[in-house]
Amino acid sequence: MKIQRTKNAARNILFDGTLQAMRMVVPFIMRTIVLHYLGIEFLGLGGLFRSILSFLNLAELGVANAMVFSMYKPIAEDDRDTICALMKLYRTLYRIIGLFILAVGLFLTPFLKNLIKGTTPDGVNLYVLYFMNLGITVISYWLFAYKTSLLYAHQRRDISSKVSLLVLPVQYGLQILVLVVFRSYYLYLAVQMCSQVATNVLTAWQVTRLYPGYSPRGDLPKERKLDIAKRVRDLFTSKFSYIISTSSDTLVISSFLGLSALALFQNYFYIITSLRTMLDVIFGACIAGVGNSLITETREKNFKDLQKLTVLYGWLMGVSSAMLLCMVQPFMTIWMGEENLLALGVVVCFAVYFYLQGMNKLLNMFKDAAGIWRRDRMRPLTGALVNLSLNLLTVRWLGLYGVILSTVVSIVVVEIP
């Protein structure tokens, strides 16, 4: 079966772009409300929990991409039995991953206070908040998560985006209500947990409606399972760098500089992440089409597509980095006030980091679509270890400068081919 790549990509860009715009704009409002009604330490605490769970999510790295890649050829050949067997394997792996995250998350519980320098917010139980965040993550794996692989492999990310566009406005509205009326971070997280359940259930229902002939059944040959296991292993190291870099930055800042410094850092990092996410919408919409093209089109055509997209993305990253450097401080003054600004030198470091991190995105998209992660699998792993080591060496001496520059150095020296 040949996927309608252009039509699906346009549809994905429209709905995924709308979703990312919502996820970019509304959380600005949410962070402002949390700061006003609960205090800056709650912003830092939320960022710390997300970073801890990002470390635990390393268990998943590689599984989703490898499984979706494994579906490209069966979909092109309309091999339903193989697709169903892959779904069964994917379901089993996600159940194991969810159990692993739960077990390790519980094991880390006694060490939470060691990751926070200074005081924690008054009137809350640190461990209850952590367990609620952990529960949200585990639910995201256990509750029909494997079905999304069909959407991504068929280049129908727009379906999951439509579900999120339906659920998220309700979630954000209720979260704003509980913050303003009750000033309760517990209720804030409870709403998020219910939203995660609703998103997974509605997405699974849509997948069943669109692809009624697919269900998790059958078994793959042993050789096929071994091939998938190798791809997961190789992709794990390929994806390892970004998670380690962002999460280690957060944990190091929290441990050495405190929750308030972490909140200021993450205000700026949130802007960078939001801008990069909007740019990544294009690639997220196209990756399944690229995978299908690599199967059905010639090598020459795929290489020409890579050349054209490289020029386009180079311009986008250059213009975006310049805009970020010029506009982020005025925006932060309006959003958080002058008392919550970082130094201009830190902003320059952020802009350099944004540009360097983005320039590898296009090549990584083609690597993910083609499943060729083995050749340079040790490069990102080395970069992550260099970044973490430099963080620990420089944070006491340079503060936030040391954290950001450590990431920049690791990208320039190690990660860029």
C-alpha cells in the first residue's frame, strides 16, 4: 500500500501545528498562574519531577521509533499478519517498560530530597506529588499506548493531534480553575492524570475505528525479533544524548543552585523548546512519508529530497536563532518581570545551543526513517557523558553559564558529524 505522502503530511502539519501552538501558548499562561498563586518554587519542583521521569523514560528510548520503522515495509506490502504481530510485541514491550519505570521510580523515592538544594514549598508532601507524576507517566505506557504505532506508521499523526486538541482545552481550563479557586497543586496534577487517561482511551478508539482489521495477535519469527532488538539498542544510544543533556542540566541546577534558579532556567528553556517544537512539526509530519519513500522511491530521489530539505532547514534555524536572541529578553520582561530575567550572556549561550541542537534534526529524521542508527551510535552517548561531566565540573564555578556551555561544548566537539 502506497501512502498518500503529500496529503498526509499537509494534514499532519495543520493539526500537529495547531496542537503545538496550543501547547506552546497555554503553558505560558499556566506557568504565570502557578508563579502568581503558588510561587516560583513550584515551577522548579515541577521541572525537577519532569527531569527525573525523563531519566526513567530512557527505558522507552528506541522502542517506539524501531517499532514504527518495522511497520513501514509491511504497510507498503499490505502484510496485515506481520503488522498485527508487531502490535502484539509493541504492547508487551510497553507493559514491561511501564512496570520498569514504576519499579525504578519507587526505588528512587528515598533520594528525592537529596536532589533539592535549600527549602521546598510549604504545605505540600513532596512524595505524594512525586507519586502522582510517576502515575501519570506509567499510565501513558500501560493504557493502549501501543496503538499509536499504527497512526504514526500510516502517517496519520493528525488523528492523535485531533484527540489532544479535544482533551487539552478541558485539561487546561480545569487546571486554571483549581489553581485560582483552590490553589491546590494536588488537584492540578489530578486533572492532568485524568486527561492522560482520556487521551489514551480516545486515541485507541480512533485507531480501532480507522483500522478495524488490526489487533495484537500472532508472533514474529525469532530472526525478526532479534533484528528489532538490535535496532532498539542502536536507537537507544542515538536518542540518549538529548535526554541526558536536558535532564542532567535540570538535576545539576536543582542540586547545586536550588529550585528558584531552576525555575528561571526553565522559563527560558521552555521558550527554546516551544520554538523548536514548532519547527519540528514539519519533520514529525513527514517522517512516515520519508520512511515510505525510502522503501518505494529511488536512492537518487531520496538524496535530492535530503539536499533540498537541508537548505530549507538551515535557513529556518538561522532566522529562528536570530529572532530568539533579539526578542527573548523583552518577552521575558513582559511575561515574568525584570526581577526574573537572566543575564544577556546566558541568553546568547541559549541561542547558540538552540542553533547547534537544531542543525542535526534533519539528518536524524532521515536516520530514524531509514533505521540506520548503528554506525554512529556511540557518538551521542559520548556527548551525553561529556556534557554531564562538564556540568558537574563547571556549575560551582560558572553557575548557569557552566551548565549551558557544557552542552554547547559537547555538541560541537562530539555530536556534530
